[in-house]
Amino acid sequence: MPRYSSREALLILLLAALLGLAIWVSHGLRARIAASEPTAPWLWTTGSETIQDSQSQRPRSLEQDRLDLGIDPNQAREEELERLPGIGPVLAARIIRYRQRFGPFRDVEELKKVDGIGEKRFERVKPWITLKDGKR
């Protein structure tokens, strides 16, 4: 086993302490940043897509804008429907098929008639849905 002089041992100890301090600080900063950023009600994210909020110059997630504007199931493409929580390619296709077969949704509650959208899934999606006539 190698023997270190007291100077070398002190240097190794100092480097280890600096490394530990750097890890501790970076973890604390990440936690502080994460706590200060607003999140969607169910912590659903699509990645690092952000846009600039014109009022506060603070980046806003696309999910926040979708919540503000809502997605109209009568006009949405399959890709847009897939952005809804709990809606994947299969359910998005079913929503479009239902719309093509029975015509436009007259009420948001009508989404529950689509096979695979039960009460729980509907409650997760409901805040993100707005029909063109303004119904939520």
C-alpha cells in the first residue's frame, strides 16, 4: 500500500472535500430550481420544450399553454391528441374515428363514449379540453 506524505494526504483530502461540496451545491441548486418552476397538475412533461412568457420573461412549458388554450377534440390531429395525459396513439385514433363516425363532439362529456376513456381518464384529460364553442 502506498504511503503518502502529510502534504499529499492533505491535498487528497482537500480534493475529496471540494468534490463533495460541488456535488452538494449542484444537488441543492437543482432542487431549488425544480421547486421554483410551476408544474402541470399531474407532473406530465414532454421534455424540454419551453416558450417565453410575455408577461414575466419566464419560460413557460407548452403544457401550461395547452392548459390555458385547451385542445379541441373536434379539430385536433392525432399528434395533438397524443399530448393529452393518458392518451396514446391508439386512443387518439379512436377519438378521431368516433368523430368521423358520429360527427363533432357537442359536449366534453361525450368523450366518455370513446372506447377506452372511462371516468378516471376523462377527469385527467378534461382540464386540457376545450370545444370551439368554449365548453369545457
